[in-house]
Amino acid sequence: NMRRNGELKLDFVYTIKGIKNEAGIRTLASLMENDFTKRYTVEEVENTNVEEFEYFESRQTAYYNLSGKIKKLNWQAGLRAEYSWLDINSVSNSDYAVLLPQVSLNHPFSKEQSVKFSYRKQIFRPSVNSLNPFETWTDSLHVRIGNPNLDAAIENRFELTYSRNFKANFISPKLYFRYTDNGIQDNTIVTDKGVTMITQDNVGKNMEYGVGINGAFQI
């Protein structure tokens, strides 16, 4: 198992009329080569099969963020653009481009209290193991196969957070809502021979909402 990675990142920060500007670019190249040895016995005859898995990824990213203050209101907004290109075993390749905005507003009511609203769009890429097309048998009736055609999942996250400090203590309840599209989930198929085949597909749509709380207390 050999991995080689190269990355170049350039960032630039400047301030104009009290507004902070942050810009940057990033380029990433990653190559993984892996030999997978499979040994099995058929009618008391041992066999060995070596499969090769070569994974190459190129990723280009550019971003621009703005942040400032209007009276007591602290604000931040930004946009990140990403383009990814994948090649697996020089047979399967795919590419995708995404725009990932973010915004946050933070309003302090006093030194002890504040409320914050934030929205962020995030990308969750499939792991190399999920893309790996090798067959992995747990026993004679169960096999897991990677899917080299998986796309990335996209999540939209909204949060409303209230924070309060009192003496040396801190408490912060929040409301949140998350929606994930193109989610990666297991897909199970049972063949006519009774073999359970497990792979992954972009079939998931997930909606999650709830209440969370963070705190730090000195005793």
C-alpha cells in the first residue's frame, strides 16, 4: 500500500474599510497504489489471485471570505468552489464541481450573552475503501464490493445558537437543521444463489433536526 500526496496552498488576507477579505487557492494531487492478494481453495486446490488498485485524485479549490461588523452585529460570508477529478485503474473516472457558500451572524447582547445564526453547505466525499472495486468476502455467502462511480454527498446545515457566560461557567443550547442530498448508503442485493452482495450507492436523502447543548462548568 503506497500513497503519494502533493499539495500547494496560497492564502491572501487584507482589510478595506474595516472589512476583512480572505482569498485563497489550493491544488491537491493524490495517488494510491495497492496490491490486493486473494487466496482461496477450490476442491482442495489452493489458488492465489493478485489484483491491483490504482487511485488518482486531483482537486482544485478557490475561496473568498468577507467578515466585518455593523454596530454590535458581527457577520461573515464566504464562497468556496471545488472541482475534483478521479481515476480508478485507468478504467473508471468521474469528475464533479460544487459551490459551497457559508454565512454567519453573531449578535452579543452583553459581555455574557450572545446569539448566533449560521448556514454552511458542506461536501462529504466517498472514502477510498468505498470506491475500491475489490471483492471482500466475509464468508461464502457474504461479499462487499466498492463502487467506483460514487459521487460526493452534499449537506446543508442551519444552526441557531445561544451562548451565556456566568462567572467561570459557560452554557450554549442550540437548534439545528441538516439536510443531506445524494447521500452514500449501503445497497444490499441477494442473488439467486443466495449470496448477499453489499455495495454503496448515492441513494440517500437525510433530514435531521433537533436540540443540542454544550457547557463548561468549574466545580
